[in-house]
Amino acid sequence: MSTQQMPGKISEQDLKNKLQAFQNGVQGKVDDKKTTLLSAGGTALVVLLILFFVLGKRSGKKKTTLVEIRRV
């Protein structure tokens, strides 16, 4: 312990120090993974957009509508 106290006693400062150290560790891991997740998400988005474009284009060719206009 950082202060001279009886064993078993936990001070408010001890709790703050432990929680701050835990938060810093978690924040570091999140920052490391953030760029990886963003690039993977961006790649997945581009692949999905291309897939939807190709499927929509094929669907449009299969179901062409012929509109006939007649004057009465």
C-alpha cells in the first residue's frame, strides 16, 4: 500500500489509483483495436455496396418493362 495504514483498510485514494490504472489499460487496448476495426468496417461496407450494385444491375436486366403509349 502507498500509505502507512493497517492491513485490510482501503483508502479512497487507493481505490482511485486502482480504477485509474484499470481505465488506462482498457483505453489503451481500445485505441489499439480502433483503427483495425475501422478499416475492416470500411472494407466490408465497400464490398457490400459493390455486391448490391451488381445484384441490382442484374435484377434490372431480368425484369425490363416495355411501356407502349397509344394515342386515342
